[in-house]
Amino acid sequence: MKFDELTFNTTPNLLTLLRIAFVPVVIGILFLRDPKWDVVGALVFGVASITDYFDGYLARTQKIETIYGKLLDPLADKFLVVSSLIMLQEVGRIHPVVVILLICREMGITGLRALASAEGVIIGASTSAKWKTATQMFAIPFIMARSGAFGIPLYGLGLFLLYLSLAISLWSAKDYVVDFFKAIKESRKQKNQERKLVRQARLASRATRLAFKAKQTPESP
């Protein structure tokens, strides 16, 4: 049976919805401002992050990528990360400027991708952007847990990874901008060539019709 891309009730989509459902749970836990609950919040965030891997993996391997998944998956990631960053800034564990830069970067790239899509150009995630996401997914729960474990200073490690993700974010933003203008330039060039071919085809068709009409017209005596 042929798979319908408009199918909503698939395992990857349900995992994506589960990740969205975890967002208010993480926020609520951080509002408690309790060290023990902070560890729980970090674990919940970790579980939510894991669903990000499995929904994409299942969608690709089982070939059940849907329109809903393409919309919800990146939104779920942004809901989870942005909400957590804002809450960590609220409880005084992240500097506001870091949060502002990360959120503005996400807004800028989202707008850039939307503009590219309107031009018929698809800009995929770069390798550096994937590294950015990975470092954030490790940094945030470490900052949430805060307390050290097995002699590992989780909070300090989390801050290091977060600043690393900020550097990667700004670097990858440059890649997106460069790729955008390259893709737009190539798209415009291709469209101009197509228009040129269409005009040439019309002229050739018109010349053929005129030649045929001239043959059909009887010569004057």
C-alpha cells in the first residue's frame, strides 16, 4: 500500500508530539527551584532530546516522512530548547545576552529558510548546525542539574558546551546566509534560462506556423 504523506498518526509524529508535551513539564519543574527537582528536569529534558533522534531515524528508515512531521519536528526542537534557555536565564544560570543571541539566530535562520522556500529553494541543515544542536542538547541538562556527579562539574561543563554552541551557531549562520544567496542566484539563473528557452520555442513555433501558412497561400498569376 502506498504511503500517504498526509498521514498524521505515525510513530515519528507521536514521538514529536511527546517532545512538545515535555516542554511544559520541564518549565514547571524549573519553576520549583529545587536542586532535587532540577535533576529530574534534566532527565526529562534528556528523554525529550532522545525522541528527537528516534523520530527522524524511524521516519527515514521506515520511509514514513509526512508533511506534519516536516512541520512539527523543527518546531518541537525550538520549543524545547528556547523554553529551557529562557527558564535557565530566569533562574540566573545563563547570561541574558547568550539567550538573546541564540534566539535571534534561530529567528533569523527560520526567516531565511522561509524566504528561500518561497523562492522554491530548499536549504538543508548544515553539518555545523547539527553540531550546534548536539552541543545544546548536552549543555542544557548539565546546566539544569547543576550539581556535580561522580566528580564531574556538570554546571561548568554545561556552560562550556553552551558557549561552544553559541560560537557554532554564529558560524553556521554564516554558512546559511552564503548558501542562501548561492542557491537564490542559481535558481534565478535557471529560471532565466527556462524563460529564454520558452521564448525561443514560441518564436520557432510562430515561424513554423507562418511558413506553413505561406505554403498554403496560392501564388498570384
